[in-house]
Amino acid sequence: MRKAARAHPIYVASVSLARGGPDDVHRFEALVDLGPERRFATKGEALEHVEQAARDYIDRLLKST
């Protein structure tokens, strides 16, 4: 019996946006695709990657409106 091929994992981050700051009740949350698995040398580098993915997602949203 053949084993089913394993799908590549999907890595996502949760992004929360609020126009008036973190306490604003008008909030938008989304999961953002971070691309394929990769390792980072530092936490800062990983956070920069997540932030860039979030910015790219927001840019795509703004272009579609």
C-alpha cells in the first residue's frame, strides 16, 4: 500500500489592523500566507518577514478597492 504524499505545510500569521490604535473597536483581522518554510537567524529577522508579508497583503487589498 502506498502512503499518500504529504502536502507542504502552510505557514500563516494573524494580522490585526485598527485605524485608531489597538483599542479601536473597528478591527480587521486576517491570516496572511508567509510562504514556504524557512529558518531565521534572529527573532527580529522573522518579525520583519511577517511584517513584510502583512504589508504586501494590505497593498493587495488596497489595489483591489
